Amino acid sequence: MLNAIANERITILVDDDQFILKMLTKQLNMAGVSNIQTFDNPLAALEKIKADPYAIGLVVTDLQMPQLDGVEFVRQLGTIGFLGSVILVSGEDKRVLQSAQQLASGYKLQVLGYLVKPVQPEALISLLDGKAATEESRSHLQFGLQKTYTAQELRRAIDDYQLVNYYQPKVEIKSGQIVGFETLLRWNHPKDGLLSPAKFIELAEESNLMEDLTKQMMAGPRGALSETRHWHDLGYKIRIACNISPTTLANSKFPGFVIEQLERARLAPEFLIIEVTESKLATDRLAAMASLARLRLHKVDLSIDDFGTGYSSLAQLRDIPFNELKMDIGFVQGASKSKSKATILRSCLTMANELGIATVAEGVENREDWDFLAKLGCQYAQGYFVAKPMPANEVPAWINRWEVRRRSLTESLFDNKLTTSVLETSAY
Ligand code: C2E
Ligand code: CA
Ligand code: CA
């Protein structure tokens, strides 16, 4: 599997040191990667990539080069819109590598990770394995399509109910108990397949379609509230989280709409969590704050999303009565191996505990991250390790499967008689 993925397209190696180029080529060959081109000059590598970005599957680059430093190289890869994967290599201390990695993620580059010189073959192989796993897990979503869409196309998609809700579970780490689902939108495009929100959320914001999109996501015939009503009727008393942009919150009519729709779906407000994902558009902050405060007065829970990233900060935590803090994926993944990520997670958890706020880790992809978060005392987890987002009709069967699987994850389960199933659970 690894070979197939790695050899379909060209792998580009960039390092000003010929010896390192030879050594990395050998290591990549050993890992089954054969279609490799080496460059001792990053500018020449960029020219090659620019000429045909689709032909390149992987770029492995040093961060310290005389002609162009690695950070600028990464920035230029980002501006080209390079869609392959990137591995960063450096003799620098780990924190420099991590910040370059963060920067690359900011440019939406698919970073597999970093390697510290001298590069260990096992470390390289494990990053390449991650690449195979990620490509597999994303294969159903058209992340790679370069195509962009127009406001008219999105308008039509909303009217034709092409936007569909997917749902990702949130579970308590200590008991494995399911506490709720987060609604994540997909565009089921008639020609291009299932599109990720990265393809249309910003467009919706810019073309004034966010409010209609949000209304349909929450309250349409296949909206989150009516699906949740349906699950409650089946006996699954789960909570539902919806992502709401501040531009939508800035409309003073929004809280009234939410309360009305909750009543219509016969759901107590305690079952709804509003996740606030800051938008890039300038918003009337005070108006958005007022809506959030009103929703809170009506007992809807508020969650601060992507906590720790530029848009989601301590100031918001101070100004808005949040009940939940979602720690950004960037601090969660690989935290067991990164001292600085672990320190940040630990201090977020301490702060949230002192404020009496629930803590959720996003993007938990493996057992290692799960165990580490359990050790740190994080309450809830979401991520591919538990389940990928799924369509509504798969939810009941998944719940039943999870009830079996969670027992192997939480050894203390039987000692503590935590056998309560989601059927008996209401809120956390
Ligand atoms: P978000 O709210 O931070 O959602 C979490 C994202 O992480 C989702 O991406 C989810 O599929 C992904 N994810 C979950 N577990 C894992 C994991 O283990 N590993 C990795 N690598 N990723 C994981 P998705 O579905 O592509 O959504 C992206 C963003 O689009 C969301 O980020 C949210 O900000 C926005 N979005 C989605 N639906 C809506 C919506 O209805 N309204 C608004 N305003 N924004 C939405
Ligand atoms: Ca979210
Ligand atoms: Ca998030």
C-alpha cells in the first residue's frame, strides 16, 4: 500500500548537503519509495514543483539552506497551492521544526511531520505510514480538488438540499460513554462528489449565504435538530453540537430562531451546544457576544472551538460565558511526544478546570493520544480514533458498535460499574 502511494508521483528531496541527499535517498528507497528527484538548491526545486504541482506527491525539505531558508520555502509551497505532502528535516532544535510545521499547516499544506538530523530510518518510515493512513482515511472526501465554486452554485446547492450533515461522536475518555455528536457539513456535489467544508464555508461567508446554510444545517428537514429528535425517539438521549459563525451570531434574531426551532423539535435547550468558530470576516463582536449571552440565558451550552489558535483566545474566554473548551487539533496530535504541546494542553486543562468548563480534545487519531489525554485528565475526546464523521443513518448502528468497543478501551469500566449505556444518559 505504502509503495503504491509513494511511487505514483514524484518525491522531491531538498537539502544543500549532497551527503544528506544521498543518505535520505537511500532511506527512502529502503522504505519502498523509488521515484525520487534530489535538489541541492531550493529555488530549483520550487521551479520544478511550480511547473507541475500535481506530479509531485511528497516534498522532503531541509529547513536550513543558504539560498532560501526553509520557512520561506514552505511559504512559497503554500502560495503555489501545493497539494502533496511535506516532511520537514532539520538539525535545529525541535521547537523550530514545530513552528515551521505549524506555519505549513497554516498554509493548508499537508504536513506529515518532521525529522531531526541525523534522520533515523524508522522515524521516516513511520511518517510515510502516516501518509498512507491519511490518504486512505480522506479518500472519500474531495480535499484535493483545486476547483472553486461560485456563489450561484452554492445558492443552488442549498436550495436543492445538496448540503448534508455528517455527525462525529464525542465521548467521555474515562468511561468511553457517548455524550453527543458534532454536526459537520458536507456538500454532496452531483459531479464532484463529497466536498469538505473547506470548499464552501468561506464562500458562504463572503456571499452572504451563511445564514441560509446555517438554518438548513440546524433546522431543515434533514437538519441537526430533527435528526437529534429522531435519535431521542429511538432512545438515544444524545446532545448535538452545531458550528455557528460569528457573522450569523451577529444577527440579533438568531437566538430567537434557535429557541423556536428547539421547541419545534421538542428538545430541551440543554441538548444543544453552539460551537463558536471565529470567522476571518470582521464581525460586530458586541452583537455576537450579546447573542451568545442570550443563548446561554436560555440554557444552550456554548463551546469555544479551536482553542489556542489565533482567533480563539483568552479574551473570548473572559468575555463569553463558555461551558466547554475544545482544544485545537494542533496541540492534541502528537502531544505525548512533544513537551511544548503537552505543557500547553496541561495548562489549558488546569485553566478550564478552575473555570468549571468542560474540556474536549479534537483530532484524537490513535491510542497513544487517547491514553495521554486520559493521563492528563482531559474529559472528552473527538477524532478518527473514535470515529470519523458519518451520515445520520449510520449513527444508530455506530452507537451499538461503540458500546462493544469502548469496553476494551476503559479497563476500569467494570470495576466502577460504569455500564450505563447512552440509552440512560441525558447530559454530562
Ligand atoms: P471544526 O469545527 O474544528 O471541526 C473539526 C474538523 O476536524 C472537522 O473537519 C473534522 O472532520 C476534522 N476531524 C475530526 N477528527 C479528526 C481527526 O482525528 N483527525 C483529523 N485530521 N481531522 C479530524 P471538517 O468536517 O472538514 O470541517 C472543517 C471545519 O469546517 C470545521 O472545523 C468547522 O469550522 C467548519 N464547519 C463544518 N460544518 C460547519 C457548519 O455547519 N457551520 C460552520 N459555520 N462551520 C462549519
Ligand atoms: Ca467545531
Ligand atoms: Ca475545531
